[in-house]
Amino acid sequence: MAIGLIKSRLQAAYGAAATYTVIGEPTTVDGAARLAEEAPYQFQAWALGLVGARRSGQVKKGADKGIDGQLYFHDGSDKSRQIVFSVKAGKLQAGYVRDLAGVVAQEKADIGVLISFEKPTQQMRSWAAGQGFYESPWGKHPRLQLLTVGELLEGKRIDYPQTAGVNRTYKQAPKAKKVAEPIKGLFDNDERGD
């Protein structure tokens, strides 16, 4: 979660100018599969970090009420909106999509996203598409969305209103101020007598 927070704050403070590499973080589907096998809960946190979400309040292993992660955003109203996530590293089953729809309804979430390794079947995609849309001032967004780890690594994103500063999952960092040019000669070795 700490890496996700740092990435979120770098993005908020520096925007596109924030360039960095996280050593040890998977950058391929094979690397993600290894992480899922060796450390399933770390895989879950990593997958949620790909979309700017964080783990749900339950840190304990075990029952999580079907919510692996959450993302909060504003869509122009004063009320925060919620996206709930389910992350599945194993075999994808149609029941997972139906379960997510139930969690979205129970939690009164605006959007639900299932992140999986396996590609959803056409039947799963059709069922998810039949669950309607979340309507924002910027258009319609599918209420249930199915994304694979491969799609996320290729740059596909969640369909939700992404105007400037709407992701409110983490406390926002202040915008970076332009750094002043260093004063020439202030710490040069030749002027200190070293």
C-alpha cells in the first residue's frame, strides 16, 4: 500500500513529469503470475495499485466481504463516489462476476471492477454489460467492468470520470512548486578551501 500511496502522490504533485521505476514490481504478466503464486496478498495490492486503488479496510487474511480494494472519486458533486474491486489470480468463474454485482449493490458503489489473470468469457462480458451504467456529467460508464492483468499492463484503464484531481482514494499531496536554480558557487569545493 505504501508504494501505491507514493505513486499516487508523485502523480498528483508532478503529473506527467513524474518518471520513476519501482524495483521489484512486476512489469510483465509472467512476473505478476510469480508474485501471485509466491505472495497472493502482495499481488492483490500490486494489482490494485495499477489502477490507483487501495486495499479495503480489512488487512487480515480471510473473508473480505467480496471487496479487495476501493477507489474514491468526485464527479462534480460534493459527494465522493466509490468503485469496489475484486482481484482474482486463479481460475475465473462466472460466479465471481455475479458476486461483484451483489457487492456493488450492497455497498451502494457506483462501479465494480473485476481484475483477473484469465480473459473473461463472452458470456461473462455480456452479463456484466447488462448491469447498466453509472452516469456522470461526463457520460456513461459501465457499472461492472472486467479487466485482465495483461490489459492493465498494456495501459487499459477503468472507465470512470477522470477529470483533473478526481481520484480521492489517497489524501492528496500538494502540487510541487518549481524548484529554484541553485546558487552558483555556493558549495563548490574550490571556494571552501577543500
